[in-house]
Amino acid sequence: MKKILDLITDEVTKAFTECGYDAKYAKVTLSNRPDLCEYQCNGAMAAAKEYKKAPFMIADEVVEKLAANPIFAMAESVKPGFLNLKIDEAYLADYVAKMQEDEGRFGCEKTEAPKTIMIDYGGPNVAKPLHVGHLRSAIIGESVKRIGKFMGHNVIGDVHLGDWGLQMGLIITELKLRRPELVYFDDAHTGEYPEEAPFTISELEEIYPTASKKSKEDEAYKEAAMQATFELQHGKRGYQALLKHILNVSVTDLKRNYANLNVSFELWKGESDAQPYIPDMVQKMKDDGFAYISDGALVVDVKEDTDTKEIPPCMILKSDGASLYNTTDLATMVWRMKDYNPDEIIYVVDKRQELYFTQVFRCARKTGIVKPETELKFLGFGTMNGKDGRPFKTRDGGVMRLEHLISGINEEMLAKIQENQKTKENLGISTEEAENTAKMVALAAIKYGDLSNQASKDYIFDIDRFTSFEGNTGPYILYTIVRIKSILNKYHGLGKDDSGAVIESAHSKSEKDLMLELSKFNAVMESAFEETAPHKICSYIYDLANAFNSFYHGTKIMSEENETVQKSYIRLLELTKSVLETCIDVLGFSAPERM
Ligand code: ARG
């Protein structure tokens, strides 16, 4: 369906051109004075210069044309030359009814030119526990992916595991110290290695921090870890077999953690998968004359004439020939282009890595790893801070583990829900249902709290605010959906049926406002996609929930005596529920039946 603003703009354009003015002046926007009008056009002000006329004269002429147009309930010119517009109620009701007929899409058309988009998000490091820093990448990336899919694109999420480098050597070193008898450390072994991993996930999670701590205190230990890393990277069989085990055990655990967050990935590739592409890539950079030796290291210049600040060269190999994070990211682009030929790659990474990605992107373009038509996008997110405005920490100052953060909020939510039940007539909610509901609401609290901010901004993770059932929060949105569900259940519970009913012209101002909000859905989805901006969907559903709640408080829905009117209300409620549910689904959470 055409966007409602475009439909209105079409009419205003006709009026402008009929009066002899250029169509470019007919741009209509949502009103910034909702008390006066619903839409506005400021074009007469701009046209005044070109046509050397007073703006209000132009506005008056245009208004005269619009006054006769049935799609407007009001077209007014206001000094010095603004156009204030209100949409016709019947026209709006018809638009909203058409949205409802368009099941699942609600007037938002899929793209005619689907793109292949890869999203690099999550970025967990194998064997290291997930911490809150990884939370934002997972939440934002998942939503960006779902928005793209909703718009009809072929979107592929890749978790890009941190599974290469010193942390692997550290784990191997510690394991060797503890269990030297393991076959993986027997250099004479030529046969197969066991299929079963020699450790559990909890051991693995304990081994890494222990090893990391030791390496900071003990030089010889660190040496050994570096040596193990080198041997692993150069193909030592026993270590390669261990790496496989470490990966398997970690990935199983990660999948479980991400599933709890309603996050999933199409690809479980990691930094290690890029390694086979490095030698040829480096050779080609040298052959093509892009890479040169500087202070012993192999680098590619990436600065550009228009730079206002210094962009250092992109380092490809260290002086000892070892590869780096850069090298891996570039080689990852090699297989991404070869296997998927994406139109776009989006990186959802901490914004502190922005300069790094500028270097990598430039290097990839310059050396031809990524074709010019492929867009590379860095979606850098800000830091999630605690209430004190400083990076989120545990009470004793340690790094907060994601699991602990989430279980803490789950508990808080459970207490809240149980408390809530006491104030209502006994809904008979079982402990099991209460626990599941608590998890759903907690997830909404966390995700909405994150996504409602523009991704690039830092934000304060304020548990009390995020878990509140009032205000601009996830639980408030869920509460609104649950409220609608409960009215619909009551209505149908009475044996009533609204099938085939039409949505009538609004019977009140608050009902019209609700319809106006609903009608924005396709435009919001489109711009959230184009601007990679899930926060636009959050602010939309907050407005929509508010519009619904005002309508609900001002309208006797269940006691409405006129059945046709009641049916029309119920249809509108169903649409509101569906639109809200579609929106929270692309944000990556869902609503319970009751709460
Ligand atoms: N593993 C990295 C970290 O924990 C994030 C990876 C981001 N993605 C990338 N392609 N470099 O910081």
C-alpha cells in the first residue's frame, strides 16, 4: 500500500501544480502541532521566493483547491503561509481497513529488489563467558536482521566467533599443565583423536580466566601460551583437535544462551574460518603493489586526501609474520564475497572499534577484496552503563556476566508479576506460567531498554525504569498487548463475532488518533530499515500504545450497545494488537497471554 503521507502529498502536489507552482513545494510532513492539524506543508513559504509572491497568497490559492478534495476534513492556510491539514475520517478508516485486509503485512510491501545482506553481530569470544558488552551487539543485530527480513531481503546473520589467537593458546597451556597425559599432547600420536571433549563447559569457563590471570603474573607461562598459539596456528594436529573440542563445547553453550535471548544466527563462522584465505590474500596484496613493508610489518596505506584526522595504515602482518585481527577481518570478507556475494555487509560492533573498521573497509576496497557495489556499513553502538554512569559492573567491581544480569532481572520480574496478581482477582496463574511470563517480560525490558535508544548512544541500564509497567518501557508495551488480548477474549467469550465487520469512521478524537498512528506503520518500517534504526520502531509502538490506551480509557468498548459500532471497535483492537505484535517480533521479543 502507498504510504499515507505519499497519498496526501499526491493531492497537495496536484493542487500546487494546478495553481501553477512547482511540484517540489508540495512536500507534506506529519504535523509538529498536533493540536492544530495532523499534517502540514510549508511549501508556500519556500515558493514565495521563486514566484515573488507573499507566502499566504500562494497558500490561499492552494487551500482553495484542497477544500473541495474529499480526502481532507480540513485544509487551512495560516499566516504567514503554512498549510494545515486534517484527513477525512472515512478516508482514514478505509485506509486502516485495507491495512487489516493485508494480513501479516498491514500495508507494508516487501521490496521489489531483494538484497543479500550479511550482518556480523554477536561477536562472542569462545571459552570466555558472554558479558554485557556482547549483549548490545546481539540485541541490535538481531533486530536489524529481522527488520531486513520483514522488508523482504535475504539477510544472513553471522556470529563471527572470536576463536583465534592467544586465548586458545592459554587454554591449551593450562590444560596441558593439568592433564599432561592427554593424547593431544603426545607428539608421537599419529592416529585419530577421541570424539568426546576432555572437559565440560564449566571447566572450560574456569580454565580461561585462570590461565589468563597466570599469564599476567608468570612470564614463562605466557611464553608457553604464545608458543602453543603459534603451534596451533601452524597446524599442530593435537592442538587442532583440541580447538575443535573447545569450539564444540563453547558453541553448544552459546547457542543455549542466545536462544534465551531470542537471538539466532544463520552462520556460526569464526575468526578461525578465515585463516585458510590469508596466504593468497596477502600474496595478492603484495603482487598488486598495495602492501609494503614498514618497520618490518606488512601494511597497506588507507589515508585519503579528504581526511581531517590521521588514519594510520592498515597492518596486515606483524614483523614476525603473525596475522592480526585486521587480517582475519579482511580474510573473512574474502569468503563472504566468494560464498555469498552480498550487496551489503553490516557490522554491529562497539563504536570504539570505528577507526579500526574505517581502516579495514578502506583496505578491502582499495585492494579489491570487496567489489565497489557492495556497501560496507559500520553500525557502532555505545556503551551500556550502570546507574552511576560508568560501564556496567558487578557489585564487587568485576565484569558482569550476561547470564547473571539476565537471571537477576528474571527474578525481579517474577516478584513483580506475583505481586501484581495479588491485586487482581485471582487469575489462577501457576508458578510455571508466572516464571515463563517473567522471562518474557524481562526480555522485553532488556531489549526495549536497549533498542529504544539510538544505537550509537551510550545508555544507562536502569533496571528499575526498564522493568516498570509504566512509561516508555518494554513491559508497558506488553501490558498494552495483554490488555487488548483480554478485551478480545472477553468479547469472544460472550459468543460474539466480529468477522466480516467493517472499521467505521472514527467515533471520537481518540479513535481517530489511534487510526492515525496505525496508518504510519509502513512508513515506520521502511525508514527503520533504510536507516538501520530499530529505535524508530520503539518510538512508534510507544506512540501507538499511548494512542490505544487513551482510546481505551475514553471509550466504553464492552458496554457499547450499538453492535455495529462495537464490532468496528473490536476490529480496530485486533489490528492494533497485530501491528504491535509484528513490531515487537522484529525487535526480537514477544508478549505473554496475560500478566
Ligand atoms: N569478538 C570481538 C569482541 O569481543 C567482536 C567481533 C566483532 N566483529 C568483527 N568482525 N570484528 O570485541
